[in-house]
Amino acid sequence: MTKIIKPLGTESICNTTTFSSYGNNTLVKISHASAITTLALITCKDSTNTTTRWTTSVIGGETLILQKGATDILTSNNTAATLVAVPVAYNN
């Protein structure tokens, strides 16, 4: 079955200095364009950036579609510009 992913904005860097709700969208595509041995930790926090909702890891070369609350923000422990995210719509 074919997956259809519709970008709803422009990709932006997701690292230690960025905190974004990605346009209050609930689906976000994360791509890690680093070496395959490089692991990045994605953290989802509430809109006040105080409570961690969940964390997950993404390895270099991997792309994930993550679901979060509309006002939740995403950040990463990645200090480089190799991890990018974009809000998406999904249909299969």
C-alpha cells in the first residue's frame, strides 16, 4: 500500500536551541541526515517546555513520522544541523 505524506510547511532544524510546535500540527516528519552511527534523542514537551511527554531516538539516515499533541513542542539533543523536521499530513 502506498503512503502519501503531504508537507504542511518548510523543513526546519530540530536541535538543542529550537523549540517548535510545528504549526500546531500533530504529525511531524523527522529526518536525520548524519552518519548511520549517530544517534539523536527527540524530546516532546508540553507547550510551556516544562513537562516531558515522551522521548525517542532516531539513528543517522533514518526518517520517522511522529505524532504529538497540537501544542506540544519538539527538541533534540543534536547540536548540529543534521536533524530536520516538517509538519505533515498522512494518508495511506
